[in-house]
Amino acid sequence: MAVQSGKDLLIKIDIDGAGDFQTVAGLRASRLTFNAETVDVTSLDSAGGWRELLGGAGMRSASLSGSGVFRDAATDARARSVFFAGEVPRFQVVIPDFGVVEGAFQITALEYAGSHDGEATYEMSMASAGALAFSAL
């Protein structure tokens, strides 16, 4: 597999609740993180005193984050609206030459910043709010 360009890792939001996904405008950096809690079942009978984990147990979650320049586009307005309403819309993350992760996420942080001699920027953080689906490209 060839090296992929970071600009091709896209975060998309369901713009109207009907499955019309659009790339969140202005993002220059994005990140998707998967997490899995472990369930430790180690006992005195564990071979050699090594820790044992219960497979398939524990909570799984994912987090999304992105930062970029504020564009005041339709996707920015949708993100603001979702945050202030406490909605949990569907998002897609397109991972180049790998696949698409889709599911419900809640926007947990929305930050705006800017200096007098620079552009206005923003950062978003999202937490998974249900099962995620993966589709290979």
C-alpha cells in the first residue's frame, strides 16, 4: 500500500439527518481513535502468574477530533446547531485506501480561536454514541 495523504482522511457529518454526508468545512487535521477497555480475569491459577484478559468483554468506544480554519459554511452551522441542541447525528470518517467508519457521535467540545493578525480557527471533539459500522473501500 502506498503512503496516504493526510488531507484525504475526511470527517463528514450528516447534514440534514437523511444520510446526506458532507465533509466538515475547513478541517486541516483530523483524528480517529478506537478504544477498548479490558476485563482482567487473572487468578492464582493463571499460568506463570501472567495476566489473563476476557476476550470480547469490556466497553468499546471511539473518539473523533478535528481542527482547522473557520469557514462559516453549512457544515459549520450544522456542527454548532448539533452541539447546542445536544443532538447525536451520524458521522462518517473516510480513511484513504482503507474504508469508511460510520456511526452516531456526540460533539463534546467546540472551540473557536483567533489572533488579531491571523485566521479564525476551530477545534471539535466527538465521542461515539452507539455501535460503529466499517465498510472497506
